[in-house]
Amino acid sequence: MSFLKKNIIRFLYKVLHSGAYKIYKQDKDNAWAKASFKNFGLNSNLPDTHWIKNPQYISIGKNFSSLFNLRLEAWDHFQGENFIPEISIGDNVIFNSDIHIGGINKITIGNNVLMASRIYISDHSHGNISSEDLKCIPCARPLYSKGPVVIEDNVWIGEGVCILPGVTIGENSIIGANSVVNKSFPKNSVIAGIPAKLIRTL
């Protein structure tokens, strides 16, 4: 590699990793979010790496922050079927890295919710486990929702948690790491396990 090419690569690396460029990219991402999302609140920020599908169905309140690899998917069309999805995230919500939220129905996340990393929340699945659906390969099965997902205010969700369709998590609840939540729990619950069970009431 020539001396000139090395210097150009070095220069570009410094620019792309500079504080000024990060601020520029953050401002650009936030301007896009304000123009594209249904609502994007004051002092909210998208992370450096994100993948957003159909932001017009997604609302985010004020003071939202997330680390890298945020994935928000609002599916309004799949395999010839139409949906009216809604993903709503409240105020003062903090996500760690690798959060994946997918909706065809409705997902509501309340205020002051804290999430660790590698969390999956979905209001739907590929197929409804009927004999008819099982004749199709998984990726060709129609999307099916058992109902909305509701996470109420002040919930703390641990590392690696999976929250499935039709689930409501009551306010002030705590979900232990790596839990699979397939049913609803009332407020002030500490839950954990696969499937998640009530450990204690606060």
C-alpha cells in the first residue's frame, strides 16, 4: 500500500472516530427520527447502530437512550396480509445493547423502564402452531398475534429476557436474567425462570 493511501486511510479513520463526527451523526439520526417517527421526544437519542422498520408506527417519549444495535420493527405487511402495528415507548426509558422489539399488533413500554442487553419482545410469531400452518416452512407461515404486550412503569428487565405475545408486566416488577415470559404478572412482582414464575411480591 502506498504512503499516500496509508495516510488517507489514517485520516478517514480519525475523522470517523472523532467526537465531532459522532456529534454530527447523532444530530443527523435524531433529525431523521423527529421527521420519521410518530413521536420522538425531547432529549431522546438513537444509538450509533440501529435498524428501524416503519418508524411512522413508533412513538418514543422524552429522555430515551439506548446503546448499540437497537432493532425496532413495526410490520404492516407480510405474505399478503396487512397489519396496523403500534410500538409505544414512554419517558425516561433506558435500553442497553442488542434490544429487539417486533410488533404487528401493539407493544407498550411505560415510563422509567430499564432494560439490560440482548432482550427480545414480540407480540407475534410465525404461525399459530395449527396443522395447516405446520405444512409451511417457518418463514412462509403467516404472522399471528395472541395479543398486545404491555410493560408498565418502573419495570426492570434483566439480561437476555424474552417477552412473548399477550403478556402484561405490572408496574415496579423485576424480571430476572434469561427469563422467558409467556404469561402476565401483576405489579410488584419479582419473576424469573423458563418459563418465568413468581419468585416473590415486593
